[in-house]
Amino acid sequence: MKILVINSGSSSIKFQLLQLPEESLLCKGMADRIGANNSQLTYKTETEQIQETLTLNNHQKGLQKIAELLLDPKVGVIQDKSEIVAVGHRVVQGGSLFSETTLINDRVKQEIQAFADLAPLHNPPNYAGIIVAEQLFPEAQQVAVFDTAFHQSIPEVANQYALPKKLYTEHGIQVYGFHGVSHQYVSQQAIQYLGLKQSKIITLHLGNGCSMTAVKDGQSIDHSMGFTPTNGLIMGSRSGDIDQGIIFHLVDKLGYTLDEVNNLINKQSGLLGLTGYRDLRDIETQAGQGNRDCQLAIEMSAYRIKKYIGAYTAAMNGLDAIVFTAGIGENSQLMRASVCANLDYFGIKLDKEKNKQKTEDIQDISTADSAVKVLVIPTKEELQIARQAYQLLQSS
Ligand code: ADP
């Protein structure tokens, strides 16, 4: 069964076409800078690679162009659109309604639109991707895989804020959590790799956005992002945890508008705010050359992660493994080493040599006598979405 996976963002559509159950990748790519006159289209199969600059006015044009490439006599991988049995859509916010992957119908579309209030930057482009895919692939089943779904298992003790109760019961103000597709995939991989029946795992998704999940027996029981993705770890340009009193100080004393505060916390803070650089590679280079702000930003990021490791180990009353994934987690040996340093009290011991090696596979980078395993697992969110869509179609 061929499944097209679509991750539709505000100005980009990432896609992969996968063959299930073999889990082979037929092609992948991205339409980027949609809406600009220098949109970029990349498309890659096992043998072909295309990179084009063109004008893609909207998501409709972007996905249409992708469909043309899929069908292209020279570089395409299908002869007819009907070969695509399902389109799996990543949807960021499914509120409390969706704890599982769901076939998309009119009601589901309405709900996704309604949840735009909770995820104004993400759900509208996710929704646009669904509408366009329905038009372009009318014979395919459309399936929604929600980033919040994995975190629906977080118990009340961890998913509520200590605010007046009616904000929770009437207005849905609670922890929803994000990056669920990634946390679920890597935790499943870790459980399988370690052959655990009962498990206590902490997954660290460290990319531009960063989040951590406490995963007990395969279920998310706590998570560092909350009502929005702003909470928790220090990220590329998001602050993560701050004292909320700062917001009132910014507005009352320093004259910021609410929009400016929002922009400050989400787009100008984190690594960018601390150093002037958003990309950890630049920060590591600068730190190596003695830039103190960059050195401190790495120390602060690792320190914040350590605090969450402590909290989640307490929440689970133990720990079998921690898993690093995403751009930083998979690639930055410095960040992994900084996080794992001086955690031997918790049974975490990093093997310095193994930490330097890089593979595409699961890698155990802890010492043989480390009570807690430290794993690097490349995240495969598209594969996870395709798997979930496949399982849903098989069972329905
Ligand atoms: P996104 O959250 O946008 O999907 P990624 O998971 O691709 O992001 O992670 C992007 C981040 O990964 C970059 O900002 C960069 O800081 C970091 N990164 C990628 N490669 C390396 C590397 N070799 N060393 C350090 N950091 C890296």
C-alpha cells in the first residue's frame, strides 16, 4: 500500500511517499517558501534529485506540483494517482478529542478548524493541506495523525495547571503536549531495542523546538511543553520556562504590547536571544572560539534538561533509558555530553568514544556498567505517520 505523508506548515509542505508494510521510502521532498516568488521545490527518489526555484502562490499550487512530480514519466514513482491509497496528515493540535489516529470526515475537519484557537500557527496550514489533498487525491483515504494524541495519556495530576478549575473544564486550558509523533516513535524503538516489558524512559526531542517526555510502559505520563509549545526547555528561539510575572513586568513597566511579548518569547528568545544565533552548530563553533555567551547558552540548555531528567525520574520512580533524537539530539555530541555529565547519581554514564560515533541506526552511547541506557535514535516522524495510517486502514 502506498501512503503519502504530508506535513503542511504555514509556508511549506514536506512530503514522503512510503510503501507499507515494507516501510520503504519511494520519494521525499519539500515545497518551501510557499506564497513567495522564489519558492523552492526539492524532490528525491533513490536515483533522482530535483531542486527548482519557482513561484508557488499557495498550498494548492505546491501540492499540485508535488503530484505532478510523483506522476512524471521520467522521475515519478507512480503511474496513476489512484495508487496512493491513503494520505497521512500531521495535525499539531487535536485538543482532548483525539487520542488516536483518525479517518478524516467533515466532523473531524470541523474539529481541526475549531482547534485553531489553540494552535493558530499550525492547525490552519494543516487544515489547508487536508483540503488540497482531498481535491488532488479524491480516491485516497485521508488520515489525521495528531501530535497531541500521544500525550492524551498524561494523568490529571500532570496535565492540569493550578488555575481556577473552570479554565480547565470549560476552556480546555491544560497541558496538551507536542512532538507526540516523534516521542512515540523513538520510545517504541527504545522499548523494542532494549527488549523491555515494563519501561521507564525519558525521550528528548531536541531540534529547533525542544521537548521531553516521561514515557512509562509506552505511555506519555508527563511532558515539558504544555498548553502551547512555549513551555519547558530552552529552544532555538523560544524561552521555555520563565516566571510568568516577567510578562506583566514587560507590559506594565517596559511598555511592550501583548503581540510584542508573544513575539519576544517565541521568536527572539532561547538560544537566539542568549547568543544572537539560533542554530546550535554556530553556537558550538563560537563557544569553541571562547565566546562566553555561547558557552553559557549550551550550559543553560543542558542544565534545564538535567532538571527535567531529575523531575521525570522522580515522577516514574526510576529510569531505564534516556533517548536523544532530532537535529540536536542526533548530531550534537557536545549537547549529549553536557546533559549526561555528572548524572552518575542517577545511574547515567556516557561512553565518550561511543558518543563521538555517528550512525543512521539506533546507537547505545552509554558505558557497559551504566544502569541507565543512553540511546541516540533518529526520529522518523513520516514513517510513524504512515505506520499509523496503515494500521488504521488495516483495522477498519
Ligand atoms: P526542526 O525542529 O525544525 O525539525 P531539526 O530537528 O532539524 O529541527 O533540528 C534543527 C537543529 O539541529 C538546528 O537548529 C541545529 O541547531 C541542530 N543541528 C543539526 N545538525 C547539528 C550538528 N551537527 N551539530 C549540532 N547541532 C546540529
